[in-house]
Amino acid sequence: MFDTLVKTLDEQGGSVRAYDACARAARARIVSEPENAAALFLISYAAQRFVDAYDDQPLTAKAAAEEFEQFRALVGKLENGFAGANVEGRVGALNAVAAQLGVPKG
């Protein structure tokens, strides 16, 4: 469901432009997937946050790999929470990811 965004990001090399494309793709899906709008918005926000942090800034391979793993884990939480029809699982995943994104990047 959401893992296609991570796969595409990985295939595009995890660059700033790839995260920008991921953010735009997630936002575009909101219209056609209103039942997933909150999750897609959080994914878009997370990808855009990467763009804002690293656009026109140096990015080491180590930092890029760490950021990618954090992004993959975040999307994985949403994927798992939305895998079933359980509303509590979806809300729990949304809240966990929103809380994680609420912590300022250091």
C-alpha cells in the first residue's frame, strides 16, 4: 500500500530529488485514496522534511542511509497499522508516526 513509495525512493537512490518526488507522489495519492489521506499526508510531510533539511546542503552516504532507514521504518509503521481493517490499529499507527515526526530534527 505505502511501501511502493519507499521502493520508488530506494530505486531513485534516496537523493533529495527522490524524496521530493516521493512527497509529491504521496500528496497526489490523497485525492484518489481519501481513506488513506492522513497516512499519505504524514508520509509526504516526512519526505518533505528531508528535502527541507538537505536541499543545497552536504549529505554524507552514512547520513543518507540513516535517514532512509528512519523513513522506511516510519512508512512500515503505517503499512502495518493499515494492513487490517482495525480502526484502532490505524489510529495507533497514525499517532505513533505523528508523535515521531513531532520531535525536532537534531
